[in-house]
Amino acid sequence: MAACTPEISINNCLSISELRSDNWKSLEDNLGRLSTISAEHADFTATSQQVMRAIVNLSSLEIHFANPGARALAKLKGMIARGELVRGHLASGQFRMTLDRLAQRQRYSEVLIVGATSASEQKAIRRRLRPKRSIHDDFAFDTVFVQTLEDALNALSVNPILQAVVIHDGFPFRSQNCHLDTLHAVLDELDVLFEATPDFERGPLLGRQIAKLRPEVERYLVADSNVEDIAARMGETFKRVFRRDGEKDELFRSIMRGIEQRYDAPWFKAVMGHAERPIINLHTLAISRGKSIMNSNWIRHRVQFYGTNLFLAETSATSGGLDSLLDPRGRLKLAQEYAARAFGAKRTYFGTNGTSTANKIVMQALIRRGDVVLVDRNCHKSVHHALMLAGARVCYLNAYPRNDYSMYGAVDLRELKRKLLVFNRADDLVRLVILTNCTFDGIIYSPKRVMMECLAIAPRLAFLWDEAWFAFAHFNPTYRKRTAMGAAAELEAMFQDPDYAARYEAFSTEFGAEAWADDEKVLKSRLLADPSKARVRVYATQSTHKTLTALRQGSMIHTWDQDFNEKAFSHAYKTHTSTSPNYQILATLDLARAQVELEGYKLVQHQLELAMSLRQQVSGDPLLTKYFPVLGVGELVPAEYRESNTESYFDEKSGWRKFAKAWRTDEFVLDPTHITLEISATGLSGDTLKKLLMDKWDIQINKTTRNTILAMTTIGTTRSDVANFIQVLRKIALGCEERARNSSKIERSIHDDKVRSLKREQPLPSFSSFHPAFRPNMATKDGDMGQANDLAMEDDNCEYLQPADAERAISGGRVVVSASLVVPYPPGSPILVPGQVIDIPSLKYLDGLDVREIHEFDRERGFWVFTEETLSRILDERKSKPSMEARRERASSKTWVSHPSRANPHLRVPICASKIDHTHQEQTMSMKDEERSTIKRKKHSNNKA
């Protein structure tokens, strides 16, 4: 990481923690220098200025930390003022060593006390917070005292080891001695609100703000009066409310108990306890207790690699302190409740077979056969498999392409709204929207805006956000607003807020009922959802193992569903979850949750800083930029989606301000921890360079395209990792330079041809269409992949076709239709799905890929496609049956009516809606019954054929 020297402004530094450490080191070095030279020495003035600059920076920082802290710095300043330079040098070194020691100390945390406290009160508080003997003897605490709201929020922002906040009412707003403005936008917004807030409500106001900034930090309020009223109103904001003259020891016991509760990992403890018991195993799992290995003459020595605890903990027991994942009632139930608390969900479920299975669980729980689902065509292949299994009618959404780099972005909100309007006009309910947030390449949606505008058109819509790469995001305040659970919480709060109801009424009046008939106006407008109709139904699947501390395949499902169908979800969960889940995976999920609740803010901030440092180091080096230019948000997110016009998220002039602004306003943003390097100048393809980095330098990168590689920082990345990667990139660049100097004319020509080939734009194919044989509704153009997949299982219905033969057949007028899910891996997104018409752009794209794995494509025999006879037979069968439109019209005329009294007259609601209490399944049942019967008859007919 680039050093944050004392000359760099506090507010424009990449890393506050590095700036703080570097300033202590600078202070130590320069005080040592001053102790050896006289005032007449040429370097004395410059060195003295360095000392003062470091002290100024530290004065603005140490007020937010307990150690070394403001008191220690004040003591050091006094020593310097008295000319005690040698002792000052030693004291500075001691303080810096204290800082380094605390950084490595286990289970040390600090507590923030907000409000006016005397010196004697501070001394008493520190004494009470000294840990008593408990089950965690090595827990240690210290206290930070601030007197204003501004200092409190800044402390929460820069001090990552704060675990609790105690707010005394009656504090002022602005600080007199703070020069941080990292939260200037938040503070400016709060300034007016604070002045209009009575003194006794300012504590709750600060508590709510802290909950937004760092929800994992526990909040306690100490008030002079109205404690009963505040406790009744603010139960979710504060863990406890105390009277100022109440039992103070109870407050400090609550703080310590709160930290212990978050440190607790109930399922991990249960597994560890099981491993320590002398259990006789007369049950399944021969490897249990490790005896099958220990008693072996051939593999006994190999157990040393794993260690004995792995096998001692291996079991299938669900009693004796353990629990059942399929019917949790004890430790696993508690662990999942803790995870829901940590990730801001209503309910959380653990998964032991990755997000692929988690996606299948959610979709089976939400989708009924024949339901319409809108989905990004570039979602992970597990989504497409699940849609086939569920028998959904699939409408694919095209993401914007970045043809220069052979990668897709995200789905334009206008595209999403346009599709919803098409189905609305056809009186065809869309049940679910599925999007990937963030994408493999780091493109992130604004889930709150997406869901708000979609709910304005379809108020009962459910959402599944595949957040496989985004499990860490909840633990950073900027990222959190772009998560599914963060957005769901905001939406529900908004829909319950009277102020929002008034905003909606004003919008409804201004927009006008007639505007809903004008699709273009709907697409261009920022829509608001009707709070009396909209339901918040949000699911997120996360690969915990990808970005947090969990074993491979450890995943979580987070839900925030106001119409949660527990029976349907439980059935889906039991269908796809193993009856023999791996307890070690579950234990690491429990540990991952405990870790991020206690230090997630610190770890994610460090991850982000390392990513920005890597970007800056490569971009600032002319040699590296020549061969490995870093693709920024300007290259990966088109300008029309960047309202902020931000090209870079960090620079030394504005610090992190552009980052905060862009993530507040832009439709799509780029996760800086996904670092894409364009490599065509090396003459190497992405796959070739990936193999070279692993085989020669032991560097594993994430993903490649023909001319890019993707590196990621995680909470496990270190500065040494980043430095080594930069060093290796430089070696490769120097090798390229040497080859260029020593190449013959022919060799240079060959190299230049490779570079031109890699730089050549390769158009990415959009989803073509479903063949009419697999389109239940010709007006909406969705497809029944399940029907296509079922037919494809019979060899008589299909044939193999080589790519060249397929291209000739298409050019000759044949409609060639895929019978399988063709998926290049990585990234694992399909190019063809069952029932899709194969077009020339898709063939050319597949031909240009350099990845070795293309699932469901047989390199010897080609594509699995439907025969022309099969397609003709299906079309003939359809002609003899009533059209989907006719059937739906008859069904809808019996059970559905328009609702013209609200802003959107085209919404269709059931006649008996007032009696149904917002249950989507019951609302749509009448309309779906006839459709399901028709689908069953069609399937039966196909089986007979």
C-alpha cells in the first residue's frame, strides 16, 4: 500500500489506519533526529515542522481512540514543549509500540462514551469497565470519551475496534477540535434536523444514525428522564435504556455480556464439544473419531496433514448437544438466528452445497409451474437449472455488453420496467425477478431503486438477488445500501413512514393516471410504489465461502419477505438439503458470522483499501500501465448509468468523496475490490496468463476473458500479497520489453498480430429468442425451458450438430434450436438454453472463446439440438389447442378486474382482494388452475408421442 505520509491530508488519505501508524513512526523518527542535533543545525527547522505536522494529524485522530489516545498525545506534546526531546523520543516510540501491540492483541475492544463527563466520572467508568473474571478472562476493554454528535460519528467511522456506544443525552452537535470531514454529507443533512430536535430526543437521533453507519455496534442510552417512553419507542435502536442515576454496574455488565454474545458461536462450540467427548461410535460414518485412519497401516501417517480434530469432530449425530439442519431446534437454530441478526435479515438459513443449491431452494419455494420469471440471461447456471426444474415461464433480460473486454454488465432498469409493462398489458402476472448483485466482474445494482420502481408496476413482485460475491458487503456502510437486505429494510421502513405516503400521493397526482398508458413516460420517470399495495419480498443467496471465512460450499440464504410462506420454503429446503450435511462447513459459517459481527467493519475497510492501493500502484507505473491497464468504472459502466460522472472512486485531491457520491446516485457502480486488468499488450490470452501466474508464480486469480484477467482482494488478502502480485506483473512486463528489444522482424510481426487479435472487438450475443414451440404466450415471448429440457432427455427428439454444420444450416434457412444449457466456465453463465433459437452471433462468440470448459458442448459431436421433425410435431399439437392468450382471457374475465382508482389503472387485482390479506399465491390461484391443467395435458400428450 502506498504510504500515507504526514504531508497527506487526513481527509484525502487512502487509509486512516495507515496514516495514523505512519504519523506515529514519523514522530518517533523525527524526535530522535531532533535529540541529536542543535537548533542551529540546517535540518532542525525542517525536522521540527515534520514533528508538528505529525502532531496536528494525530491530534485529529487520537481523540477517537483509547490507546494511545488523546491523553497520551497531550502528555507527549507537553514533554516536547518543555524540551524533553530524548524522553519525548522514547515516549513516542513507546506509544507506537503500544499501537502495534494493540493491533495484534486478541479480543481487545473499545467502548465509546458520548456526552459531557467529568474527569472523575471518566476515571470511574474506566475502573468499572476493567473486565471481571468470566468465561472469557482475556476480554479487554478501554474507553473513548467524546462530547459531540460529530465526534461520535467520526469515531465510529475511523475507529474499527469500537464494539459499543453509551450515549448520555444533552450533547452538542458540532466539534470544536475535529478536522475530519469524511462524513460531511451526513453531518450537513443532520445539522438542521438536530437543531429542530428537543434535547431529550437527541440521544435517540444519534442512536438511529449510528445504527445506519455501523449496525453491529451495540447502542445504550443513559437519560435523565422519559426512559420508559424512550425504551418503548426505541427498542430496536438501543439494546437497553438506563436512567442516569440508575445502577451503573448493570450498564457495564450489559456491555460485556453483549460482546460475549456476539463472540459466541453456538454451533462451533457444539461441534468442538462433541470432538472432546469419549464417544463410542456404533453408528454410520466409519471415519468418525478417526479410528479407521488411526488403525490403518497404510494411511495413518497421512492424518498429520489434517490433524486429529477434523476426524474427532466428524459425526452424523443430532443429539448430545448437536442439532439437525433439516429440523433445527437447538444450537443450529440459534446460530442461524445470530446470522440473521448479523446480516440484517428476517430469517437466515445455512447451506452446505454452495449458492447453486441455495438458488434452487429459493426458486422452488417461490415459483409454481407456469409462473412468469424475469431473469438476467447471464445469471449463474444454477439459476437456469432451477427455472427448468420449477417449470417456470422464463423471460430473459439482456445486460449491457462491454464488447471490448468480452464481458456483460448488468440489466438496465428501463429494460426491466419495459418487460414488466409488456406482461402487465397482457394481464399476465410476473411472479419473480432474478438478478446478480454483484456480477462476476464487480458490477453492482441499486437494489432499492430497482425494487421501488418495479413494485410501482407490479406491487406483489418477489426478488431474488444472487449475491454470491457480496457476502462481505453488509459490513461497510457504503456497500450496505447496495445489498438486498439493506435495501429491503429501507423499503419496508419507507412504506410505513407517513412522510413517504404523502410523497407518494403527490407523485400519484402529478404523474396522472393517463401517464401509465404511455410506456415511454413510465420508462423515463422515477417511479414510486404505492405503500398501501407494495409488499417487500426479498431473498438473497450468498456464497459465504467466497468472501468470508468459511469452508468451500458454505452458503447462506437471507430472507426479508412480508408474505413468507414457511411451509413452501421448508419443503424446498428439505428437498435440496442433504440429510447428511457437513458439520465442519456449518461450524465455519457460524465462525464467519461471529468474526464479521466483531471485526467485519475493520476487515472490509482494509480489503477496500488494499484494492484501491493495487489499482493506484499499477495505474501510477508507466511500465505496468503499458501492459496491464486497470479497467475503472469509466470503462466498465457506460456513462448513461453514471449520474455522478465519476471516473475514479479515489484520488488524493478529493479522497473518498467521489466514491460516496457515486454509490449514492449511480444506477450501476463498480466494486473496487474486483480489479480487472486489460492484458492484450502482452500478446497473451487471459487463460494463458492465468495458467502462467499459477504454474510459475503460485498466484491464483479469479476469472479471465480473452483479453482480461480479474484479481480480487478479500478480507484474507494481505499487503504482502498485493506487493507480490505487483512484483510479478512487473517481471512479466519487463519480460515483454526484453522480447520486444530482441525480437526479429518476423517475431515482432507475429506478436503484433496476436495483440491486434486480442484487441479486436468481439460482439457479445444477446439472447436471441425462444422457438415458438416453447413459447406459452406469443405476445410476451417468454419460454418454457422445462418443457424443452424434458423433450431433450429423449434421444429420438434430438441430434448432434457440429458448429460449422449449424452455421450452414442456419444460413440455408433452417431454424436450429438448442436442446441443452451451453455454459462456458468460467464464468458459468449460459450462452444457449433449452428451447433457444441458435443464431450466428452465438456461434461466432463460442468459436472465439479460449476457455477449456464449455459445459454441455461435446467437442467431438457438437451441439445437442432438436430435430426439425420434433419442432414441427410440437407446433402441430399447439395448433389443435386453444391459444394461451384465449385461455388466459377467459380465466381473467372471471376472476380479475382493473383497479383504475390508483395511479396505475393497468394493474390487475382480484375481485376478492380485500378478503385475501395480500397473499400472492391465493390471489393468483384461480387464474393459474386452468393454465396448470393445460400444461399437464400438454406434458401427457408429449409423453404419449
